[in-house]
Amino acid sequence: MLVEAHTPAYLDPLPSSFAALMDLYEANYIRLRQLCPDPRSIQGPRVSRVPGAMDLHLQVLECCPYTTTLCLTYRFEADGERPARRSPNLRVRMYHDARQAEVLGRHSRSGEELSLVDHPDWKTLQMRWRFNRFLYKWLGYCLRQGHRFD
């Protein structure tokens, strides 16, 4: 009997369903917990340093009984012409009871907070898919480099 290999839906470039988006949120939660096993215990900004990799910055913005909201970013140092900037600078909410995590917003290059939840297109499956799929891939990259917040 021939068994077909099935790739997870969250690896597809386009969303197939709302259920697939929920699977992606779950995969993001798992990866965030690998990166930061106990986000509720973090006080103040933290930096993960790995030789040969960019420093990864994490800051818990809000901690509630069932959720934790955090900011995850790289910091690009200032040079003579440009001020320091953070990128991709994502605001992520972890739902501990549902074991899911989703991107809520990001900061623009000018430093302005762009709330994706308030964006008119945020309700579309494709927009949520795009930002959360990016988070999924970025978290995998950070974990492969050895980043951790213990």
C-alpha cells in the first residue's frame, strides 16, 4: 500500500481554511514556548545572544492569567546616517489556555505601531496567514540558530 506524504497546511503559501490558520497559531505557540519556555516569568527586556547571529530581543508587554503579549525583534544599530531601528518588530499574543499565538501588530520603519487587528483587511484570512506564516518561519530560523530565553 502506498502512503502519500502530507505536508502541514501552514507550510502552504496561501491559506486553505480557517482551521489551517488555527493550526498555524498552534504551531507558533509551540515554537514560542521552545524559544521562551516561561514567558510569564520574564521581567523587563531580554536579549538572546548566539555567536555568529544577530541578537534577538524579547519584551513582555502584558501578562494576564490566560494571555501574554510580547514584542520580538532584531535591533539594527545606528550608523552615521540612520538611527537604530528594530525589525521585524512583531507584537504577538500567546493564548495559554488555547495554546495558540498570533501576530497582533508590527512597528513600521518610522517606529509607529501598526495594529493589524485594527487594519480593515485583518479580518481576511490571507492577511492573517501572511503575518503568522512569517512568524512561524522566523521562529524556526531563530530556534535553528540556537536562540533561547530561559
